[in-house]
Amino acid sequence: MANVCASEKQGTIVSRWAYCESRWVKMSSNRSDISDKKWRYTMTRVLKEYVIVGGLGAIMLAFSFFLGSPHISESDEAYYAVVARNLVEYGSLNTTIYLPGEIIGTGFPGRDTHMAGYMILLALPVALFGPKDQAFLLLSQIGYIACGILVFWAGKQLFTHSVGYVSAVAFYLYPLFFFYANTAMTEITLQVVALSFFCVWITSLHRPRLAHSLLFSLLLAIGAAIRPTFLLFLPTALYALWRSPEVWRRRAMIWFGISLIVLLATVVYPLSLERAEGSYKFYQILKQGELGAIVRGFVDNFVLQASRHLRPPQRFPEDYIRLLQIVIFALGIVAFIRFRKRTQREAIGFFIVTAVMTWVFLSLFYTPSGARGLRNLMVVLPPGLISLTGLLFSITRTRLRYTLTMGLMGILIFFALVGMRGPLQERHKFYASESRKAAIFAKVLDPYRPKVVLAYKPFLYAVNSFPVNVIRRLPSSLEMMRQLQERVTIDAIVVDNLAERDRFLRASQEGLIEGQYRAINQSPIEGYYFLVRGELFRRPVQTLLGDELLLLGVDTDEQAIPGATLPLTLVWKAHNRIQRDYAIAVRLVDLDGREAQYWLGRPVQSTRPTNTWQPGETVVDTWELDISPELPEGEYTLEVEAYDVATLESKGKVKVGTLSITSGVAQAEAHEKEGR
């Protein structure tokens, strides 16, 4: 009986345990389902938030096309573009845009004239899509949208969702961010790195991890590879590591220090060696040599920059954007005083410290009051926009809060869409002008296959005509030209006035500069005069007619219109002492071998008889061929023949290529197709 009772009792206990276990499994399953659903809901909501913020950035980018289609335009962008393209094509950081002084000082070819880190990043879209405007701008445009999302995340973490949304909109509307999103400049890419650093910094204060030390060193190294002044963020990284748990604080500091030193030594420093000295105030002050003069130079520069910031605004929009920066900084101090929550105060302190350090550093060493200063100070502004938005949303009176917020948005919209309209349209006009110039240069010069062209700021020609090297400024003197030619062979020169052209030609004829340059055009082509080195021709020939007359090459167009005049240049060289007086015949021969039209004359319009040439002398013989209006369209062979004037005996002839005779309508359609 006792055994039966014990058995029943044991069975009851077992059944109860089984029941409890089944209930626990069921509850755990339900809890897991609820947790999974909650996680999916949270992720969907977060994804929707990021899509909304990214969509706002895309809308702002779309507005830029109404203000002026984005293209690369300025000099720095051309530098970045050619180096990124050269990196993709040749695996080299060589530039193809030079200043005369750089070549004289450092030699030819030269390395990158800016920090190469950005060009390595820019090479990625170029490798994917080719060296096109869209590829050059893609990095900035994607970065612009990404920055808005990072600003939203930081605002949401520090304050509320509403602050995050409004801060993201403020970022997108801020005039400098909106402007540089449509360029190939470094600013937006550097801003992505800075905001990533700020978000990691916030996370390290909320939920510190040992891996944050490695993230800090990586982001500092990437930023420094783009622009060395990014290392001004170093103190904020040290503060975040100091706030780490004491258990592994020392280990985090060691990891951070070792990894940062390794990255700076193996990546940033080698890339910095690629950078040319440049024309910065820093180098000008250092060149004074004496320590006292250097210190006074830095102090004077600081006083100058500070005084410029204290002046009332005059130029729109630059000075007013600078005033806006000062207002954001001042309100950041107010927000620091107002907020009591530690993480909010620390984030606002991050903005204040980095803004002060950046401005002081730039005021000492550079010129932050100009466009470069506005660009350099951009990198510290997004935390200021977040703190300003948080300050506005902390106002308890609802009507005042929304009024001030809408007022801020109105000011930013005005600056973005009205203030930046002029600069964006100027960029578009400059691009149109540069594109037209580049097309003219390419049409005239590319048939000569030049390797180095000397001209004044032909940026887009350097980008489009690859791999031509461009010296983008004319030497200031013939002595500088001679020094330049000791370093590099200049194949072509482009000037925009007749006196400058004649100066180069005269110096070449008198042997003051090398190259034996000759003028391609006697009258200006779209305002430009072109000179090429004596050894370059559109149609190289190198044929001896008789025993004395060497035809080096021929310059003429590939097409002509019936009834028009065709310029033709024959370049001769006296192979020996020429005894005979030669006449030159130029003829067009059709596909059946029949002569269709010919011209006869002595060299240089009968002013330079061949029997007066000196041995080895080069003579440029220009002709104006009047094409017959009745000449049928088609392909013709161009022939040159030399006759002895005394006996009318032919001393030899040579075919110098073909000439296509087309109607004016067909040629206009061909030009229009080339333009597209």
C-alpha cells in the first residue's frame, strides 16, 4: 500500500514537471515569436526612416539640375579627375596638369599635387563607369545622401526622432553642403568620414566597446589621407577612450595608439609624399627662414583672419554664409549651457572644441576667410546643426518653437536655392565655356598627337584628351621657358592674342627657345592661335623629292566643301645645297586615278625660291587652295609634286593622304554629331 502511494506521488510530480516544462517551452516559443516580430517591425521602421531621409537628399540633388546641370568645372576638380583616371588606366598617381614652376622645381612627370587619398576613393566609380562627369560626381552625391542619414541617426540618438529629421533636412539645405554635393571636390567625402567618426564617438559613450579604438584610428587615418587637418579630431578620440570602462581602458589606448601609428606610417605618410608644396600661406611663412619672422608671420596671419571675420558682411553669399557659421557656433555655446544631460553636453562640446581648434589652426597657417576657409570649416558643422535643432526643440512654447524652426528652414532654403543659384550657374557657364575650349583644342591639336601642351587653364582639355599632359599657365619670361624646356619637351603652345604668338615664333626663329615652332593658323580659330613643334605634323611625310628637297610633313584638314578655301601647309627642308629653282604642284586625284584639280606655284607664294635656301634650313610653305564649286563629292588622293622650273621636268611626287569633299549640309551634320 505504501509502495502504491509512493508510486502515485512520484507520478504526480513527474506529470507536473512535464506540464511545467511544456508550458515553459510554449511560453518561450511565444516570447521568441513576439521578439522576432518586434525585431522585424523595428528593422522595417528603421529602414523606412532611412529611406525617407535618403529620399529627401535625392530630392535636393534633383533641384540642382534645375539650377544648373552638375559637371566637374574648377581646377581642383580637374586635378582630382585626371589623377583618378590615371590611377585606373595606368595604376599611377601621376598628374597630367602642371604649373611651370612645379616642373622646374620638381621635374617631369610629376606626382599628385594634392593629398592622394581622395583620388584613390574617386578612382572606384571611375573604374566602374569610366572617366565621365557622372562618375566623377557620384562619390559626392552618394556621400551627400549618406551624410544626411548619419545626421538623422546622431540627432535621434542625442535628442528625438523629430530633431533627427529636422537636423537631416538642415544638413541637406545648408548651402555649402548642397553646393559641394554637385562637385568632385573632397568636401562631401571628408564629411562622410567626419560624421562616421562622430557617430562612432557617440556610440562609444553610450555603449563602449574595445573595437571602437580601432574604428577611431581607421577613420582618423582615412580623413588624414584626404586632408591632413582631419587629425584635429584626435583629442576627441582620446576623450572617448578615456571614458571607456576602467577594466580595459589601458588596452583600448594601446590598441588605438599602435593602430593609428601604423596607419599613419604605412598609408598616410607615403601618400603625403605625393603632394606638391602648393601656394599656401603656410609655405610662404615658412620660407621666411628665421624663427622670429616665422612666428610673427603666423601671428600676423591670425590677426588678419580674425579681423576679416569681425567685419560686417559685404559679398553675397560668401560673407553671409560665414556669418551663419558664427551664429551656429554661438548658439552651440548656448545649447551647451542649457542642456544638462551628459551625452548631449558632450556631443555639443565635441562641436565647440573641434570648431575652435579647426578655426584657430586654419587662421594660423592658412587663409580661412576665403572660399578655402569656408570649405575647411564645413567638416565640423553637422554636430552644430544638430545642437542648434535640439536647442530649438527644447523651447516649451509650441508656437515659438515651430516659428523659429520654420524660420531656420526658410533661411537655409533661401541660401541653398537662391544664394547658391549664382555659384551653380557660374559653374555651369564655366563648364560650357571650358567644354567649347576643350573641343576646339582637341580638334586642332589632337591630329598632331602631342604629349605636352602649354596653354592657359585648359582644364577640361586635360580631362578629355587623354593622355595629353597640360601645362596650365604660360611662363612669365623667356628665361622661365628655357628652364621649362630643360625639363620637358613642349609639343604645342596655345595663346589667345597675336602679339603673344609672334613673341613665341620670334624667340623660336632666333634660337632663344627650342622647338622650331610654327603657327598652325594665321587667323584666330575661335580666338586662339596654335603653335606646334617643328617635328610634328598632321600628316608626316619624310620623303625626298629629287636629291635636294625633303618634304617633312603636311598640315591640312580631312574634309573640304566645294567652293570653299582649304588651308594647306607644306614643311620643307633643304637636304643639301639646292641648285635648282623648284615649282610645286598640288593636285587632287579621284579614285580612278584621274586628276580632278591642281594648283601650281613656288614656295611661300614665290617669295622664297628654293635655290636661295641654306643647307638644313626648314621652310614653312602655306597655301590657300580654292576648291572648285563643281568638284563632285567623294574621296580624293592629295599629291605633291616638285618640278625643275628651267626644264619643267618632274623631280618626284608623293601621296600625302586623302581629302574628303562633302557638301556643307553633310559637314554641318557631322559637326553636330561630334558635339553630341
